[in-house]
Amino acid sequence: MLRAALLDMYNGESNRGIPMLRSLLGSYEEALTFDHFDVRAKCEVADLSYDIYIFSGGPGDPLETGGQWQEPYFALIESLWRYNHQASLEPHEKKYVFFICHSFQMACHHFKLGEVTQRYKMSFGTYPVHKTAKGKDEPFFQELADPFYIADFRRYQVVKPDMRKFKSMGAEILCLEKLRPHVHLERAIMAIRFSPEMFGTQFHPEADPDGLMTHFMQEERRKSIVEEHGVARYERMIRDLSNPMKIKKTFDTIIPAFLNHSIEQLNVMHAV
């Protein structure tokens, strides 16, 4: 039985991300078990004994310092990278990693792939993202249109990619923020393949449209969103959550593709 580690970055705050990720991992109960690590609130960090690692989104500044959890957290990322780059390892012996939103920003900062900055305005809702040339060939995106639709909730972004660093790592930018011809700002990086085993998205591929629909249609939350982001943004989000070819398609595609690929690669070892 394979083992997965869910690294919870929500710092004890109520959220939809962790229940969705637990549900996704739970749907693979015949192939793997998983443990939940409360990184920021309890300083719990996984060791290298797991096969699959999912680093969640979370609130706050990805560049904050001073937390007791930060050194072991970044040490784990670095250890996973170094472990996977041992020349003697076969694909079925490696560790498979997925970074989401807050963790994606922190991973980009750790690897010095670009600048992590605060957005001029919070991104909140559902949006199209556009594949790059490499993204069009990305196996995890093969079932998705171009552009495809995402759930995106963030105050920070990764911009100004250091292409020399990307090249030296063998990393690839896979998709970019929606086109905004009227806005003279750089488009944020929305997904990166860091290596054959390590993948990350700025958006939330774990966003379950049915769960989000129920969550956002509660009257108190509806009023709060309309007050902060406007009725047009709210209504567009509800339409996109209702459309099976938008957020549901992304939910059904990316993390399942990652988990299916990881399990397939890792089970070569178990089948020998």
C-alpha cells in the first residue's frame, strides 16, 4: 500500500481545501493511505518515508518569517528535490509532489524561480487561464480546453520568472493568468512543472464545484462576496460552478491525473 502525506497550510483556519483534498485522497483508498500534517498551527511536517506529497493552499503572506515550522517545511521541499535527483533512482523509487496556491508560491520562492508579490487586487472567483506552448503538451492538461477554467482565491502571485533558473532546473511554465489587454500588469504564472515528479498550480484544482456552490450560496457569504467583489463577479462565479465544462472539468482532471500517474509509476516497484 502506498502512503501519501497531506501538508495542511491553513494555519487552523476554516477552509474548503483540506476537506476536498481529504476526499480526493480517500477515493484512492484501495491504492494508498494518507496522513494529515497540520504544518503551521502544530508544526507538523512529514518525513521522507511517504510516496506522494500534497502541499495545500493557505492564508497569509507566503514570505512571512519567524514560524517554527518554516525551517523543517523548506527542508522537506529541498530534501524531496535532492532525493529525486539521485542518479541511481528509477521513476518507481521517487517521491511525487503537488503544490497548491500558498505552497506553490513558497516553492517558487524557495527555488528562486520568480518574484512573489502582493497583487494590486485580490483574485477571487473563477477565471480562464491560458496554456503556454509547454502547457499544451502537459499530460495533466490534455483533457482540458485552452483556455480552461479555474477557482482562484489569492492576494499574492508569482511573476518575473528567472528563465535561467527554470532552464537549469529543467522546470517549465505551463499556464498563465487570463489575458487582460486593458490592464498593464504582468500576467502571473499559474502552473509549473518543476520536474517529472514535482508539479504545482497557483489555483485550486481541488475546488469541488458542488461543495463551493453550497458554500457560496449561503446568504451571509453571498452578501459578503457581493459587498467586497460585486454582484457581477458573484454571478459569474455561480455560473462557472454550474457549468460541467468549467470548474468541474478542472476538478475532475488535474489532481486525479497527478494521483493516477503517481500511483502507476510507484506501483511498478510493488509489482516486481
